[in-house]
Amino acid sequence: MEWVLIGLGTLVIGFTVGFFGRKLIGSRKLADAESRAKILFEEAESKAKTIRKEAELEAKDAQLKARAGVEKEIAEKQRELHGMEKRLQTKEDNLEKKFNLVETKEGELIKQEKAIQDKKAQLGTFEKQYQDLMQDTRRALERAAGITMEDAKKQLRESLIEDAKRESATVVMKIEEEAKAEAQNKAKYIIASTIERLSSEYVSERSLSVVPLPNEELKGRIIGREGRNIRAFEAATGIDVVIDDTPEAVVLSGFNPVRREVARITMERLLQDGRIHPTRIEEMVAKVTEEVSLSIVEAGEQAFMELKLPKAHPEIVKLLGALKYRYSYAQNVLRHSIEVGFVCGMMASELKIDEMKARRAGLLHDVGKAVSHEVEGAHALIGMEFCKKYKEDEAICHAVGAHHEDIPQIYPLDCLVDAADALSGARPGARREVLESYVKRLEDLEKISLSFKGVEKAYAVQAGREIRVMVNCQEVTDAQAFVISKDIARKIEQEMTYPGQIKITVIREMRATEYAK
């Protein structure tokens, strides 16, 4: 088309040029111009035809390509349809086979059901024949035995009952003999367990000793120049010396009761002697330590003599004698142990248990308190380990370890020692504590328990020796209840000062309530 336009443009230009040429050069050249114009027109027409043919060929080529693409796509679609048709045909064939198989099995089931019905009918016939045969046989047996079946059943039943009575009488006699053999021990354990529930114990320890001074001027001498005397005293005794505003008194602080007693006696003798300097302090501490050690052994031996018991290993005697300087509330632990030994022996004699063994167990039950400030753990378990180490009787060792139920109580002696310990601590005047501090301790226990998420109620029981915590079953799972008990125990250990042990019991229960209207 472009060539056509070019040709036409050229033609027009030619005509124009010829027109003006004729005007300019005359008629002579008109013929030549027309001829050239005609030639140009023919060339333009030829080029236009060529271009048109080329365009037609290109259009036909594009049409052929488009038709080939469509035919190819149609062929692919036909192949896909053919494949789908083939798969559908396969599935239809499979379904037909399955349907035929189901029909075959249904026919077989109908045949089997019919066969079963026939067998049931046959079985009913056989059963009727069996019943008739049984009746005939029973009548024949009754005629032969001269007794009816009911009478035979009655005689057999009576015979079996008689045999059972004889056997049961033999078993009862055997049980009674075994019960008599075990009744005494069982009764002892029940009585001991009942005595054990009479009361409970709670222990508080002294950790301070007060030394009175004749006058306030002695405080300066005790301190010494630049504090050398007080430093030497604390280094030699292992006890802290507290000199404060308390008038005419010096306070000695320490958890080891023997060292505290050595420090107290040393301080009193230094004040009497008047010579207070580091060398004299060391000499006096050594001398008093030896005296206290001898008094400890004497106290331990005296305790065994007072209870009329054979002597024990020297280390056990020392541990027991050391209790002379330890107190629970206002009660001296050594006197308490002797008292428990007497009470335990009296109860044992009433229950026909070895009295000497009971006295020994009662006397040694708190021996672990002599070193509980040095060894970690409950004093009952510490005492049990020492008793085992120095070859005490197994029952005595177990009673020492079980008197606070740190281990299960399995022997009557365990319950006796526990009960005697509680009775000694519960008697009037045995132990005293300031009411305000006691109430404050219980309030603190409950407050700490209530500070944890999910805890609804908390009750301090057993005089503050146990805390029972009620948790919300919707907020706290069983596994979380164990975690809460451990967390409460850790927080109590960190925030409170208390003697002995505190048992934390977390209770989680589900209650369902409905009303009948």
C-alpha cells in the first residue's frame, strides 16, 4: 500500500511537472513528459500490484499458521477427551465387576442364611429328641434307684453343706489360733498409735546467751584497744559478741550451744579475773573447753545411769551430754530426753514391750540435735544415722528416725517414742513462747502461702509445724500443685526464721454440685 501511495504521489507530481513544463518549455516537450509520466504510472502500478501480492501472501501465511495452531490445540483436546473417555470406561467396567461380585455374594449370603435356618430347625428337632431322651433316662434312673431327682438333689446338697461346715470349722480354728498369736502385737501397735495422737510438738531453739556485767566500764575493756580483745575472743570461741545499749550486759550469739557455753563461762571468768587481753583469752578458752568437754561426758554418763541403762559408745555419750547446753523453749533438751526415756519405759511396761529398749530409744531420740547445726537435714534422721554408725539396736535406730514421721513408723516402739516425746513437751510448764511472736509466725506462714496464684485458702496447723494450702482446681493442675508446694517451701526458707521443719501440704480437689428440684 505504501508503494501504491508513492506511485500515486509520483504520478501527481509528474502531471504537475508536465503541466508546468508545457507551459514553460512549450508544446514540443509535452509529448515527452506525458510519455515519461505514463512510464512512471505503469511502474508505480506494477510496484503496487507487487506489494499487494506480497501482503496477500503474508496474510495467507498468518492465516495458515493460526489455523495450524488451532488444529493442534483441537487435536490435543481430542486426545485428552479420548483419555478421559477411556478412564471413564475403565471405571465403569470396574464398577460393573464389583456390582456383579456384590450380587454374587448376596446370593451366597441368602443361601447361607437358608442353610442356617435349616440347621436351626434340625437343631430344634435334635433338642426335642434330647429332652425326651433325658426324661426317659431320668425316669429309668428314678425307677432303678427308688428315689426322685429332687430327693437326690436334696441329699447331695445336705452332704455338701456338711462337708463345707467341717472345712469352715477347721479354717475358723486355724484363723483363731493365728489371731491369738498376732493379737497381742497388733493390740500393742493400736494402743501405741492411739497414744501417739494425744498431742504434737513444736520446737524453738535458743541462740543467745547473756552475760551480766558489774558496771558499764567493763564493756570498753572487753572491746580492747582498737577491738583486739573482742576479735581475739570471737576467733577463739567462734561466737559473736554483741555489745549494744543493753545496760550492764553482753550478748553472746551463736547456734552451737557448746561453743556458746564455753564463751559464756570464759567471759564470766575473764570478768572475775580482770585480766582481759588476747593471750589470756586464748588460755582461758582452752581451759574452759576442756572443762566443758569433761562435763559433757559426765552429763551423758549420768543420763544413762539415771535411766539404769548400760553404757553406749563414747561418741554417743558425748552427743547426748552435749544436749545439756541445748534448749527447746524453756525446756533443757537433755532433761527432756531423760524424761522421754522414763515415759517411754513406763508405757512399754504396760504394753509388755522391752522396757530397757524403750528407755534407750527415748533417751537417744533427740541425739541428732547435738550436731543439727553442723549437719544438714532433720535432727531425727541425723540421730538415726549416728545410732547406726555406733551399732545401736536396729529397732532403736528406727524409732529415733521415725519419732517425727520423717520415715514411716513400722514398729510399736516408733509410736511409743513419738508419743512420749509429745507428752514430755506438752506437759504444763515444759515449754513457753511469747504469744505475739507465735501468732505472727502463723500469720506469716499463711500470708506467704496465699501470695501464690491459684491459692484460695491457707491454714497453719500443728502449732505452725504444718501449712495446708487449698488451691483452685480450675486454675491449678495436679502437676502445678507439686510445683506450688516446692515454691512455698523455698519462699518460707528464704523469708522466715523458724526451728525444726515445716510441712507444706497442697490440696486440690474437684467438687460437683447439683440440686434436685
